[in-house]
Amino acid sequence: MSNDKLSDNERLKSESNLLRGTIRDDLADALTGGFTGDNFQLIRFHGMYQQDDRDIRQERVAQKLEPLHTVMLRVRLPGGIITPQQWLGIDQFAREHTQYGSIRITNRQTVQFHGVLKQNIKPVHQLLHRLGLDSRATAGDVNRNVLCTANPVESALHQQAYEWAKKISEHLLPRTNAYAEVWLDKEKVMQPEEEPILGNSYLPRKFKTAVVIPPQNDVDLHANDLSFVAIGEQGKLIGFNVLVGGGLAMTQGDNSTWPRLASEFGFIAPEATLAVAEAVVSTQRDWGNRTNRRNAKTKYTLERVGVEVFKAEVERRSGHTFAPAQAYAFTGRGDRIGWVAGVDGKYHLTLFIPSGRLVDKADSPLKSGVAEIARIHRGDFRLTANQNLIIAGVDETNREQIDGLARRYGLVRDELSPQRKSAMACVSFPTCPLAMAEAERVLPDFIQALETLLQRHGIPDEALIFRITGCPNGCGRAMLAEMGLVGRAPGRYSLYIGGNREGTRIPRLYRDNIDVNTILNEVDDLIGRWASGRTAGEGFGDYVVRSGVVIPVVDSAKDFHLS
């Protein structure tokens, strides 16, 4: 660790009275719609980000009004599983008490409310509590919502993996009673409190965990600080391969930041899972960089101290030794859109949700359609890390009725192209304060352009994994795409190519800070070369690497920024 001055985030965490701050005082302040001082950051630990509508920001300045402050709130849903009854409660709140009336399924397998005004913040937390849910630790310098492959077929193995995702989530939660006191009006805890795992200053930076079931890498394991790869035999979980130190965020123009693939530590038995998870988190807690937040993630700790040194410390703290990793392979990352039959005789309908955004429009009342399905469905809902929704555990007797509702409300569209199913975007404008360029709102135009190019070059049934993000923060996971766009300024992006379909290679910068027309001209040329020069079944990312269009990123700490 450096002896440099701690970042100001470290001060505010240590002075926060275990995340309480003066949030209650701000809630009572009717003079502003926002949170002030340290509370602006502290509410993140309670699952919220303060935002404003950037489309109307200048208009409000001209009117001498403060920005229209609202919060974006994330629900904690380990593994993305939610009951229809819980969904209906969330649906009603979004319709009646948010500025946009929408629900957004995120690629962290949860839902976000956008546009919650200050007077509605406590009511939404109390609603979640009544539904058996909460938003604890879905943001801030803590372990966030734990992902799990949304496997709708192998029910026994998925159930075992999902149970571990829930246990990991609960085990790594903050222990402070602040959430209950501030939002649920619970009595203040009088005895001394402490955070035995996270520490009273919490983690140096956000921490992400996933459980993945091969052969589907739908959770993008290399985007996470800690991943558990489920190893099964005859449908039974026998243990996990553990990977540490993945992460995609970087800072534009700062060569000391880069995306990184996770490092394989080895295999553990299921009973070691919680001890190993705790040891990884506590090692990062004690060894992570608290002076420079740009270099505070687990990936930078591994690069600084060395993978073997970090691994040995995890073994020491957990009391478990890693065995050699078990063999596994990934075949893809996409969801199985449409109906599939599970091994238990149940059926599962995966609905494609454009950018995860459920909102009612005149020609596609998607949000109302999901609510109608929830009213009759007797299974559960599963949110995927690709922003889609699975109606899981459908009996044969209910299948026809659910299919009919999904089609009536535009949730099933037979004309979906493979490319449309293989694209993703972050939220970006108008609500994200970090956004430099559009993402979600321009994704349909980019997809249409890609579809046109694929058609022109004679491969209309092909697709490449395409992702667009409004800034380099990594939310859209463009740094694991075959082709990724990272926003630089309004209408301008950096173009990265050369990732693979399996999600195990970081793409290389191909063109920097270019406008949309230049991007489309470059992509036209690249797709034409791929169409004519590929080998049988060769994906776009593999082709541009094999043919020498780009040099693959081997060690991102050393060569990611090389041109």
C-alpha cells in the first residue's frame, strides 16, 4: 500500500457512522430534491444513485431551478430470481411513483427503478421490505448483486448453484443496521457494531461476484472480481473452480487503467465456498488501493502483489487449499430465446426485452404484458445477465395461455434477428451522470445498420456480439464483445474489435474517437472481409485476430494500450 493520502471516499466511509451519515436529515429537507455532502455518496451503499434528467438540465438552469433530482434504485436479487407476486408489487410502484413508469432489467440480473423522487424513496424501500426484498449493497464499495447463470433446463444443477449464489450474497452483506433504521424506521442499535468481513471503512472499491454454469457464459465471468464456475457430475454439483480479478472498467486517457481477465485460482469443494469468498473479499479489503480509486479494484491488487501471493493469502485466511482446476468449456453467452423444455418436465419461455427496458408503448405494451403473465404464472421469473426475462417452471396446462399473452403484448416476436439477440447497451443518457455518448437510445439504429450490412454481404443469419456503452466504466461490458463501442463524446466512440463469442478475450482498440458515419464505413469493410475470408463457423472476433486485422490482447496490463 502507498503512504499517499487516502482518497476522500475513505474519509466519508470511516466518518459515516456505518453508512448512516445524516441521510435522515436530508430526507426531511424539503428545500432540495437531492442529497447533500457525503450523503450523495452514502445512499449508494443503500442501493441508490442520485441522478437528474440531462435532457432538461439546461432548461431548468434557464428557469433558475435546480436539476430535477431523482434516484435510480436497484433491487437485490441474487441469481435474478423473483416471484410473480414480488414482480407485481414492483410493477405497480414503477407505474404509480416513478418519473418514467418503466422497469429496467439490468445485466447484473436485477431490476432498476429510474426517476424516484425524494418523497417516494422511503415508501419504495418499505414496499420492497413487505415483498421480502431490499436494495442493500447493490451499489457502493461492497459486494454487489451476486449473479448466477439463468439455466432454464438443468433444474437440479441450477438450483444448487443458485442456492450458493444466495448464500454468498447473504454472507457478504454489510452487517450495519443503517438500512433498517433509515428506511424501515427500525430502532437504533445501541450496542457497538462492526463489519467483520467488509471492515468499518468497507472495501476500497465496488466488488462483483458471479456463479457460472458451463457451457453458457451468460454472466460474463471475466467481468467479475470473483467467479465460481460450477462443476457438475451427473447433474450434481461437486464443487467450483474459483477465478479472481476480472474487471472491465478503465479511464479514458489513463494508461494505468485497463480491463482484465480473471485469474484461475483452482478448484474447491462446495463446503469451502463461503470461507473462500470471505477470504478473497477480506484480502482485497486489506490490500486494495485506498489512495487512488482508479486503481482500487481487485484486478489492480493482483497485478501489484502477484497472483500467487494473493492466492496464497486466500488459502491462509480461508483454511482451504486450491486443487488443480477442473476442465470446463464455454460454447456461448446468449440466452435461449423462446420455449425450451427442462429436464423436470417443466417449460421455460425466455422473452427478449430490448435493452431490458419494460415500458408500455402504444404498439408494444411490454410492461403490462409481463404483469398479465405474472397474475397467472405459478412458477418464478428469472432475470438474465443479457437483460432478458425467463418465465420459468411453466406447467404444460399453462403453456398455451402464457404463450398467447406474450404474443398479444408483443413480448414474443418471431422476426427477431440473431444480431438483435446478440447486442447490449448500458443506460447512458439521459440519466447516467457519467455518460459521454448515447448507448441504449441509439442501440436500435446500430443494430439495424449491422443487420443491413450482414444482409449486403450475404450472411443475414450471422451475428456478432456487439455492445455499446456511453463511457469507459464498463456497465455495457463492451470490453468482452467481438465488437464494442465506448462513448467518447456525443456522437463519437472508440471502436474495439477482436473479442470472442465465449467471452474469454478482451478486444483491441481499432479506431479511436470517431463519428457514427466513420464507424459504419469501418464496420462495412470489416464485415465484408469476415464474410469472404472466414473459415467454417468462424466468429467475427476470431476472424479479425486470425487474419491479423488486430493483434490479440494477451496481457492487458502490458499490451492493452499498445496500438
